[in-house]
Amino acid sequence: MDPFDKLPNYVTNVDLKYPYSDLPYIGQYKLLKLPFTGELIEHVDYWGEGRIVNGGLYSGFRNCYNVNRQYQEVSNGPDKGRKIPNRIPVRDENDCDTRAYIKDDSVKIVTLMSAPIIPNSARDITRIVNERVGMVVIYGMPVESQGIKLLAAELKNKLLLYCPDYELSAYLQEPTMMDSHVAFLNKQLLMDLLFKYVSTGDYNKAVTITKSLQDDNVGFVIKELVDRLLRAREPNVFAYADKLWSAGHHDIVNDFFPSEIKLITKQERVKIIGRYYNQALKLDANVDRYNDRLAWGDSKDKTSHRVSWKLIPVWENNKLLYKIMNTEHTMYLKLDVNVDGYGDRQAWGSNNSNEKRHLWKLTPVVLETGNVLLIENHEYGQSLKLDAHVDRYGDRLLWGNNGNVDGNPGYFGWVINAWP
């Protein structure tokens, strides 16, 4: 073979111009380490050989550094026998320390394709991948394999965590020879992905990843996600909890969600207390001609059956709404079809619950004094409030407010406590 035919193929592959790529392992000398600038290395393919086309299928990548043995050549495809492009040399499979060539915590993406993972390579991959923005993708290896378990244990030290069913970018899908992958994501990327799944209603994926985090004993990541959802006032946090509970993951809901979400998800009896006036909701002792009962805030009672409620989940178009049932009378909260002079609607309890005005959307709000909920009627878009005026008993009528309440959750917010 002509000596020039042994050179790396920098027509198919991008020449990243690393001065030691064509040399044997010389790690004992003081070398220029990657990256040369303050920026991170985009991609290192561990045991990579560059882009290989074989029978119409692709493996490897065109534009990355390839960690490989010091005398290894391209093993198959049209470039078989040529030097590996952009190679980072190591002595051999058992001595694969790239410390002389690649700085710690300096690589955004590390990949590996169908090659054994041993303790040395697992440690080196973990050393080079960036903790804050990095990811590791392993192709063609089952998640249950010993090599993946070994790598997962190392990566966990940097909080790069396994993400089930992670959808690869178009760039990482280029190797078509591989039909499976295992991805480990940095904590922030994983949190962002989970937040997106919950907020867009992709609950099956959210539940799968959450269960994986629990299995990895990193429940604090779940807790941080729930806190982030609450601070973002994400209504779907209730649906997320409901899906986890329905899937049998009761311990996740019990361990990582706040008390009001646990009480609602478990359909336990609760008190619904107006935060501003500190009055618990009840239904009137008397009925009108339709057998409906007015809803009130009680000035004193927070323990009797009159102030006991259950929130019953109703799924509609992948959104979770609730019926709010008074347990003393088995009556369901609704808003009046008529409005007063301010456009507000009185709240009633009724025996039936088959109308859109019986459905309610819950929005969590975090205040310095504790969490509250905004409770919005699905039919009219009006949120519950207590009247500014009292009757002779000090009680206040319950209304739907004509107007936006988002800016004043301290006044319009509701506290959910266990009954009694």
C-alpha cells in the first residue's frame, strides 16, 4: 500500500488538526491538552474509528476525536487499514487513560459503540465528560449489561444519570448500524426534559424517567423537579402526581410531593380554606327550590363534617380537572349560570355533577407563608373567592371572580389541609 494511502481519510472526516493524532502513545511527555481554548470539546467517540460506510450502513462520526489504541487502524469499510482520523492514542484496552491528552471535565458528548466497558474506560469517560452540560451515549449495548452498570455507577458521581428512551438528536442518530442506545444526561438536561414532558402532558415518559431516578437513589432530583413545577405554577403537576399514583408509584408521591398534592391525589378528605380570611368552605344548611345549597366560608368551623370535601379527578383531553364534592351532603361545587352586577357568579352545591361548570382546574402557587391553590371553574374561567362582606354569623359567600387573579394569590389562594 502506498504510504499516503495509510493516512487518515480527511475527505470523509473533518480534520481537527490535533498534532498527536498520528503518533503512538506519548503520554509521558508534556503535551498540549485538549481543549486548547476555554471552550469545551464537542464530541469524543471512545474506541471510535471515524465515519465508516459499510453496505449502506453508517457507524462512527465525521467530526469528532476518536480515542483508540496507539497502533489501531480502521478495521472495516472502504478505509480499512488506514490510520484513524483525529485519534487520541491510548496504550491498549486495559490502559486507556487519556489524561495526558484531554483535560478533566472538558467534553460535551462522549459516545461508545458496541465495545466492552471495563473499569478503566468507565473511569476515563467519566473523567472527561463535562458535569454541567455533558452527556454519554452508548450504542448497541443493553441497559442490563454489566458494562452499562459499571459506567452508570461511575457517571452517577458526576450526576450524569440514565434517561430511559431518550430521543437522540439527528447528529447522534447518524450511526445507522446501531439499533439501540443507552443515554446518560447531565442533571440539568434531565430536569429540563422532565419539566417539558410534564408541562406538555407527555406523562408516560415523565413517569418512566421518574421511576428510573428513584431506582438510581437520586430522589432529590425528583424533589427539585416538583419544586420547580410548583414555582412555575404548572397545573400539570397534579396530573403528574396522579399518573405516578395510578402506576403504583405511591412512594414517589408520598416522598416528594407537598401535602396538598398528596391529599388530593389520594382522594382523602380535606378542608378548603380561603387563605386571606382563614375561612373553611361549607354548604348551606338549607336548599333552594332546585335543591341546591349556597357555598360559604365559615367564620369558626374547621372540624365538622360540613367543611369536609373530596376532590375527584376527571381526565379530559389529557388534562386533569376535578369535581369538588362536599362529603356531608354528597353535593358538587358549581358556579351559577347568572352573574351579578360585577360579572361574578355565586357558587353552589348541587346533587348532579354532569356539567362543565362542575369541573375545576387547580393551579399551585408558592408563597413565603406556604403553598396555595388557585381554583378556576372550567366552564367560566372564574376563580373562587370569598365575599369581602360577612353575614350576621361572620360567614362569607363563595363566588367566582370576574377577572384575572394570577397577580394576587395571597387574596385568591386556597389552602388545602387534611380534614378534620
